[in-house]
Amino acid sequence: MLFTIIFLLLLFLPSLTSSSETWIKAASWFSGGQFPVSDIDSTLFTHMAFGFAYINYRTHELYIQPADEPYMLTFTNIVQRKNPSIVTLLTILVQLPGDTNFSTFYSMATQPSHRTSFIKSSIQKARLYGFHGLDLCCVKPDTNTTKMENMGILFDDWRTAIDRESKNSTQSPLLLTLASHYLPSSYPMESIRRSFDWVHIVSYFYHLPTKENFTGAHSALYDPSSNVSTDYGIKEWISRGLPAKKIVLGLLYEGYAWTLLYPSANEIGSPATGPAVTHDGSMPYKDIKSNMGCDGEKVLYNFTYVTNYCFNGLVWIGYDDVEAIRTKVSYARENGLLENVTIPEVLVFGDSIVDQGNNNGLTDSLVKSNFPPYGKDFMGGIPTGRFCNGKTPPDRFKSQ
Ligand SMILES: *[C@@H]1O[C@H](CO)[C@@H](O)[C@H](O)[C@H]1NC(C)=O
Ligand SMILES: *[C@@H]1O[C@H](CO)[C@@H](O)[C@H](O)[C@H]1NC(C)=O
Ligand SMILES: *[C@@H]1O[C@H](CO)[C@@H](O)[C@H](O)[C@H]1NC(C)=O
Ligand SMILES: *[C@@H]1O[C@H](CO)[C@@H](O)[C@H](O)[C@H]1NC(C)=O
Ligand SMILES: *[C@@H]1O[C@H](CO)[C@@H](O)[C@H](O)[C@H]1NC(C)=O
Ligand SMILES: *[C@@H]1O[C@H](CO)[C@@H](O)[C@H](O)[C@H]1NC(C)=O
Ligand SMILES: *[C@@H]1O[C@H](CO)[C@@H](O)[C@H](O)[C@H]1NC(C)=O
């Protein structure tokens, strides 16, 4: 999640001032990087998520890496210094590298005693570290109906336990949010609607240079030739019964670079031969602007897809720049996504772990990443950061 979109909101939607106060403006900080919590300008946000907690595959309790503990203990306090009313969430990343079928999550969700262990420990740890809510990140729906039923039971039990806990405490109930696939498919919708305060739609990773040999709009709002688009996903969620006001649009503050086959064929859908610049093509906004020279007239905007792109020789980069972000924010407003509870949110699922050599192995340090102050220069010094483990989120949410 990123700090940029919010700035854009204020910049381009000044008429929103009164209603913008009811928007949820969320961003996320990840402990694996170098960007200190104290650098966050939390006055720009209503919600700030901390990444990550995990699920212990043996006990099924919430697992916190020892190295993350000091950050967790001070996180809420530090971000509240600049913005005393900011609400903090602890993001639980359910999938570990290599766990291609979410086995830890489902093994927890399908066993009553495991669910109880998870729920109890999640609430207890959220309170212990001073968070105001829990954010479940990125479990994919499954075709197995037993698993989906159990997922629904987990969500309902979780909400019940959260409400019960708050009655027996002086604090308000913890918030509960879900980061979901862009399509609702087999998710237990009723339980999601009942149990979560809102859902963060992961509305990107639609096309990746590691997966396709045609340049693509990885976070297309619309796609005239397929249903792989944010608009299609959001409408599916709404038609399946999730109220628009519980939907939070995800905005990825990262582009993808492709190697073109022919420099002269440089539109969306042009032949490509794989990633460019980085091993998977992912590039933080800051690098796109400063290192790749994507500025001024070199930045093109395609309003059919609602994406920006820029190219130089054989390198083609698709990303959201000012026009794309502005259009998506307007879309959220027009579709009522932002009534009271709407989060124009930027999930920054990066992939710097391999490149940056900050990977410490899978056992103790489960997911590591680098977290440089990407985008610090963007639009007047709003820091950005990476969020989530590198490879797995695109893999997991890649829609084919
Ligand atoms: C999927 O999960 C099961 C356990 O539920 C595990 O035995 C199996 O190896 C996993 N498959 C893959 C491809 O990871
Ligand atoms: C569905 O999931 C349940 C719980 O994990 C498992 O016991 C069952 O074998 C699965 N069914 C199929 C058809 O894979
Ligand atoms: C309420 O909280 C106290 C202290 O944490 C605990 O001892 C007690 O069992 C709780 N009561 C209920 C009904 O959960
Ligand atoms: C998109 O989905 C609709 C149903 O929601 C279907 O009628 C249509 O054929 C799909 N279009 C494509 C290109 O798959
Ligand atoms: C967007 O890209 C598609 C595919 O390259 C193209 O057909 C269309 O004309 C473009 N639209 C705009 C508005 O540039
Ligand atoms: C893309 O093209 C390259 C070079 O022709 C090839 O090596 C690669 O396997 C292709 N990738 C996909 C996903 O088709
Ligand atoms: C937003 O929703 C909360 C409850 O969810 C309500 O208390 C508050 O009055 C609402 N604010 C507006 C501006 O509608």
C-alpha cells in the first residue's frame, strides 16, 4: 500500500474535502526495509497497516518473527505521534513462499481447534502490540467447497470472538479486513459480508511479463477484449452481494517492464519476449520516473484500459501515473465505493527480495524483503514502500 494515492486524492479532488474526511486512506509499512516508521507522514492517512504476521504451521497460532517484534511494539505509538487518530492494522500474510496451495491456512481453517488457536492468538497479539485491527492478506479462493465452508466458519467465528472480546474490555472491537482476489469466485460471500469491516480488492497483477509474451495493462480498470479487469471484478463482487461501501480499490504503485520484440510495436498487446530491467520486470514508481526517464511527453495514457505506459527502445513499462490514478479514484467515487468507508488504497506488492539480496531463508525469517524508500521523491516527498513478499502475491493472484 502506498502513500501516493492519497496525495493524488488531495491534489486532484479538492472538491471532495468534506466527504474525503470519511474516506479511509490506508497505507502499509513493511518491517523488512530501511525506511523508518518515523518517516511516515501519518497525517495523510486514516489507517496504517503493519506487515507482517504469519500463521505458525505447527501450532496454527499467529506467528511473529522475533526480529519484527521491536517494530510492532512501537509502531502504533510512532505513527500516532503525527496523527493521534490514525488506526493501525496488523496484516497477516497467510501464504509462505513455496506454499502454493495455502496448506497452512487451510489446515488451520478446516480444523475447529486450529481455528480457535488462530483466532485467540490473533486477537491477543493484536491487543498486546497495540493494533486496532487485523487484516487477512491474500488467501485465494479454492474450488473445494469444504474448504470454502470452513473459511466461512473461520470468518464468522473470528468476528464473534472479536465482538465478544471487546465486550469484556474497555476497548472498541478490533477491525477485521480482508485482502482478496479481484474476483469473488468461490469465496464464502455471506460470511465475508458479515464478518469483515471491508475488503481490499487486489486489483492488479492481471498481466505479468514473466507470464505472457504480450505487453499488458497489469492493473487495467477496463479491458474491451476480456473480463480480466478491475471494473469486471468490482461488479462481480457487488453482484455477488458485497455492498459497494465495503469495497476498497487497490492501487498498485509499481509498474512492470517488458522487453519488446520490435521497437516499433509498442502499444498495449504488442509482442514481447519477457521481463525487462529487473528479473521479473517489477519496478517501483520512483525508478520508473527517475531511472527510466518516464516523464513529460514520454508518458502515454490509454483511457480504454486506464493505464499509463512509456517505452524506450525495447523497454516497455506499464504503470499507473497521474491520469490512471485520477481516473480510478473517480471511478471509486462514481461507483459509491467510497461512501463513508472507502479506501483508495495502494497495495504495493513488490518483488525486491531476490534482487536486493535481503533474503534470509524460509525457516525463521519467513518472508523477507527490502524496503527502500521508494518513491520518496514522488509528488513532494511522499514515501512509498514495498509490501508483501516478492514473488508469491503476483503468482497467487495472477488471473489467467
Ligand atoms: C498442497 O497441500 C497439501 C496439503 O494440504 C500438500 O500435501 C501438497 O503437497 C500441496 N501441494 C503442493 C503442490 O504444494
Ligand atoms: C476438500 O478439502 C477437505 C478439507 O481440506 C479435504 O478433506 C477433502 O479431501 C478435499 N476434497 C477434495 C475433493 O479435494
Ligand atoms: C474477561 O477478561 C478477563 C481478563 O482478561 C478474563 O479473566 C475473563 O475470563 C474474561 N471473561 C470472559 C467472559 O471472557
Ligand atoms: C465476460 O463475462 C460475461 C458474464 O459475466 C460473459 O457473458 C462474457 O462472455 C465474458 N467475456 C469474455 C470475453 O470472456
Ligand atoms: C489503447 O490500446 C489499445 C490496444 O493497443 C488500442 O487499440 C486503443 O486504441 C488504445 N486506446 C487509446 C485511447 O489510446
Ligand atoms: C516468451 O518468449 C521468450 C523468447 O521467445 C520465450 O523464451 C519464453 O518462453 C516466452 N514466454 C512465455 C510465457 O510464453
Ligand atoms: C460512517 O459510518 C459510521 C459507522 O460505520 C457512522 O458512525 C458514521 O456516522 C458514518 N459517517 C458518515 C459521514 O456517514
